[in-house]
Amino acid sequence: MLSNASKYAIRSILYLATHTSETKKINVKVIAEELETPPSFLAKLLQQLTNNGLVSSTKGPNGGFYLDEKNRKKSLWDVITCIDGTDKFNQCFLGLSECNDRNPCPAHAMVAPFKEKILTNFRDKTIAEFAAESLEKGTYLTLKQTEIL
Amino acid sequence: MLSNASKYAIRSILYLATHTSETKKINVKVIAEELETPPSFLAKLLQQLTNNGLVSSTKGPNGGFYLDEKNRKKSLWDVITCIDGTDKFNQCFLGLSECNDRNPCPAHAMVAPFKEKILTNFRDKTIAEFAAESLEKGTYLTLKQTEIL
DNA sequence: AACAAAAAAGACCTTTATCTCTTTTTATGT
DNA sequence: ACATAAAAAGAGATAAAGGTCTTTTTTGTT
Ligand code: FES
Ligand code: FES
């Protein structure tokens, strides 16, 4: 479904949302350790996210990555399209050219409702909202693999 | 989500289910044309499916691929695991090590119901049943990209 | 000014997925 | 028997995903 790159990106964004601010920045090495992702690869991803206005960064001592208010207004959908490019969730499950209700493939009825849900949750919800919800539910804890409540 | 290989495999299986029998076999070239898939690649996939008892075949003139009664009792789940191997639908959406209700990631609540549905539809339904349903609903027509009702 | 710490940039490397081509084997019809 | 039509088998080719490493630039601290 999602590429590793997108998964890492989403996880790091949610991590940044809950752990950083304009006054508290974190560097790649730490983020990569916290999320247990390949550090160099994550660096590239954060670079790309920064170039596209989804993450903020400052260089030099005490520098690092963080989310400002503008970044927090973006959606996870923005993250996915920034990294993976393609419109993953509008594609037909069986790889046919178009996916719509008028010309459904055998799997369509099964997948279509899910797509709707993904769209509304990922596209119409800001990262700030998503992170806040995760905090409420306690699901943000599981961003790191080994972390057990 | 699914690899191209799995998608081609599923589509060809459903095609075989509705177009072949012990007495009516179809060769790779025709199947590939009908489904608009790369012929050589599809040949390899059908070979693999045949080796794993999901498809039947006979060589020589008037030979080709087809589904016998035994093949029709398999599930699409069997097809996916035969081709992709990995347990695609039990994996965490964000790539964390385990996916379960006890230790959910931020996306879990959104994805879990879908997984259930996929499992029951793909694992607990025979190919025969799935194909029959598709015929009823008319969705089998859209196996080929350009085919519009 | 010198140093250090961080991201940015760019050049790679490795592995996996996707796809092709050629040769061999097997079955059928004449 | 022979020709032919098909799958089976095996060896590669290409492209994309995943990941690493080194150098450069920027910024803050001493
Ligand atoms: S048409 Fe295949 S999933 Fe919608
Ligand atoms: S834990 Fe991530 S999808 Fe279930």
C-alpha cells in the first residue's frame, strides 16, 4: 500500500508533531533512533518534506527539524503525495485503469468504503488534529516498534 | 498494497474461472491479450500458480491453462500468498512490527475493519464463489481495462 | 576568527520487482 | 514417424525501491 518511505515520513511527522516546536528542535539522528528507521534514508525524506513545506528545519548547533504552525495545518495526505507522488488511494485494487462506481472491478465493492474512510481521515484532517487524537487515544506511543504501554 | 504480479494473477484466475473448463483450455498469449498484461510475465506467473496447484495446464496442441474443480475450491488468498508470499494484510499500515488491537498505531482504528473484510472475502470464499458473485453483479466484465459495459 | 554541530546536496550502492528471451519438454493430430 | 503447438524451465535485462556515504553549506558558540 504505502512505500517504506511514506511510512517513515508519516511516523516522523507524527513524532515531530508531538515532540517538537519552534523552540524545541530535534536532529535526524535522534529521530531515527526513536523511530528505529535508517538514519541516512530518513534524512533524505525529511529533506524532501522540508523542501515541500511540510517540515521546518534550521542548521547548525541546536538546530534540527520541527513543525511550525503552518506545517501542522498540512494533512497526512500531503505527506503521502509528497513522498510517493502517485494517487495511491484512487487506484483500482486489481490494477485496472480506473476505479469508480460506474465500472467496478470484482473487488471494488469491498475496497471502495475503505478508500472513502482513508480520504476523509488523511486528507481532511490536519496533522495537528491527527496528532491530538492520537495523544488522546494513546496510540501515538506505538510509533516506535518496541514501545509497549 | 498488492504487487503487480498478484494483481495479474488474481485477474487471470478470475478470467480462467469464467472462461475455461477441463474441456476448454486457453493459452497464455490469448489470456495476456484479454487481460492486457505482459505475456511473458504472465506466463511465469501462471507457471508458478500451476506448480502450486492453483491452476491446471496441459502442453501441446489444444493445450493451455484452465481451472479444474480442485482449483476452483482455492481462495484468492491462496493466490496472493502463492505469488507475494508475505502476509500482506496482517501488516501494520505504518510499518510497525505488529498489528493488533492491544497495541494499535495511530492508523489502526481506521484500517483494522478493512483488514477483517479483506480476510473474510479473500480467505474464506472459494474462487468459484467469488467468480459466481462477480458474474451476478457483472463486475467480471471489467477485468479487462478497456472493457466498458 | 575558529570551531563544532547541524541540515543540504549529490553521488553512489544494493536489493527487489518487473519483465523478456531462448531453449527444452510434452502432448496432439496427421 | 513427424510436424506442430503448447507449457516448462532457465537465464538475463531493466527499472524502481530502499538505503548509504561523502562533501558542502549554514549557523550558533567560544
Ligand atoms: S475498480 Fe477496482 S477497486 Fe475500484
Ligand atoms: S497497528 Fe498499525 S495498522 Fe494495526
